[in-house]
Amino acid sequence: MKKVIIMLAAAMISMGAMAQVQFGAKVGADLTNFWGENVDHGMKPGYQFGVLMEYKFNDKFAIAPEAVFAAQGGKHDYDHGDVTYNTNYINVPVMLKCYVAPNFAIDLGPQVGFNVYSKVTSDLGDVDNTVDLKDDTKAVDFGVGLGATYSLTENAFLQARYTMGLTEVFDNDAKAKNGNIQVAFGWKF
């Protein structure tokens, strides 16, 4: 029994030695919209910035939690003006990364988002109006992300991801869910 414990401890130490932890930051652009039943929203440009950690188990697999502010929402374009929904979140994705090549990883994982700002702005004809939707927006959003990361250097990387919301954004009958196309540049240190 003593030999088994020693062998397990040695295996855990060697696994820990092979593991690599890096921290980093990223900034990027988003194209967001709402999707769902009877939802007719166009894409809204936005931005994102945040921090990340990557724990690399070996040369093939890693896990990468992030904390990212994302300016999300959707947009209606009408002949006489437009209506823009701004639903901003602190998103916390936890991505499993599979390195299919030394500098290229496929990313997949869940995301939870915490709504921090929710307003609708209309510019219809001569009327500009902004309405706070915070009380009508759900505080938490769940989704799943799929994307890829390409390492430009040992520290610099490019990332592209689509995150599909799984929960409804508003507390009404709109049945709208978040959709988010993201492109980011990041730096690990």
C-alpha cells in the first residue's frame, strides 16, 4: 500500500511539473444579436476586454477560464430610424482547449454572463429616446462557446469564437437569446 501511495504522489508531482499556467489579457470586437422565436434583430457591433488564465495539462489539452466585459445586444433597422438594444455582460467562459497543432487550438465550453447594463435606444424620426431595461432583463445568462485560438508567438494570440445563449434575455414574451461573434487579440504573460 505504501508503494502505491508513493507512486501516485510521484505521478501527481510529475503531472504538476508538466502542467503550465499562464495568465493574460485580451481585447476585441463583437458582432452581437438576439436569436429565437419571432426575433428579428440585426447584428450590433460591440467590443470586449478581459483577463484569462490557461492551465495546460500537456501539449494537447488545456482549460482556460476567462472574465470578460462584453458590449452585447441587437439592432432593428427601420426606414425611419433604428432601435438599438445594449445588454452588457461580465461573461465568465470556461473553455476546454484541444491543441490540434502546436500553435492552434479548438475551444469549447460553457459560459455564464452577469448583466450589468441593459438599455434600449430608439432613433425614430425626430424622436431620440433611451429606456432602462435593467428590471426587464434577466440577471444571469447561460451559453456555450465554440471557437479557435491561434498563437502568433509564445505570448501573443488571436482568438475567434461564437457564443450561443441558451437562456432568454428578457422577462417578457420576446423569447430572445444572445448570440455573439467575437474576434480578439490577447497577450499571455
